[in-house]
Amino acid sequence: MIRELTADCVHCGFCLPTCPTYVLWNEEMDSPRGRIHLMDARLDGTLSLNATVTTHFDRCLGCMACVSACPSGVKYDRLIEVTRSAVEREYRRPRGERLVRSLLFATLPYRRRLRWALRLAPVGRRQRILPPEPFRFIGARMVREALIREDDAHDAGRRPGLLVRLIARLPRLLGYRLGH
């Protein structure tokens, strides 16, 4: 099933300007087209799931802007969904990452739990319970790049895009300081 879905991609690149992670980093493997290449290589057996490959799949925001931009009708939503479930089955994440992911998945989907977590967040910041770089495995680089892009846009007299502004402000919203 996946092979047929990846074969639909003609690698035209129309998805590139619509993908926030590609726009942010300009790295092919952080685009839908690049991830489809990774999926194909994994299916061929020329590439195995490791920390680097998994990171490229994890960086997909799931916004699906690429789906509407694709002239070939690639069902990227199905592809990334199946790939993410394969990653969870086949790749053993480091212990700290597993802990943070399980806490996030046990908190974010539930309104009451999230409300309590937000109430306790200032206590965690004061006690330094939370790590100094909570985004190490999911986006310290993304936040830093967003800060740089935000500065570049201001220097050029433009207003940075919404996604760049949100990502750049995320550490501040959580009470962290990142040097750049």
C-alpha cells in the first residue's frame, strides 16, 4: 500500500514552498518530497530507522499544506500516518525522549490535565524541574532558526511569517531563555 502511495510522487517540488519545516530549514529531508524519499529508501531496505531518519519524520507538523499543493494528488497524510506508526513500533527512542513524549501524550489531549499542567508550570520553572532546553529532541534547532529568521526579517524591514513568530516565541512563553 505504501509503495503505491509513494510512487504517486513525481518529485516536482510544488510541495516545498508550502512546507513550514522546509521553508524554515531549507533541508530537502525536512520536506514532504524528502520524507517520501526516506520512506522509499526504508521500503527498499537501503535505509533503516535511526535517530537522524526518525528526526526528519518527527519534524513534520502534520499541517498537510503539501497535500493541497500537490498536482499529482499524493496522499501524504496517509503516508506520514503509516510511517509514524512504523517509527513508534520499530524505533526505540532514548529514555528521556520516551518520558517527555509519554507525558505530552498523557496531558495535551485532555483539557483538565492540561489545565493542571499549566497551573503547575510556574512552579516547575522556579524549581528548575524542567530541563534548560526542553526542545532538544523536538526543535531546539527549529526555535533557534526561527529566532534568526525573525531577526533577519526585521532587519530587512519585513514582518516575519506567523509560524516563525510563534516558534520564536515558544521558549519565552514557557519561561526559557535561549541565547542566539
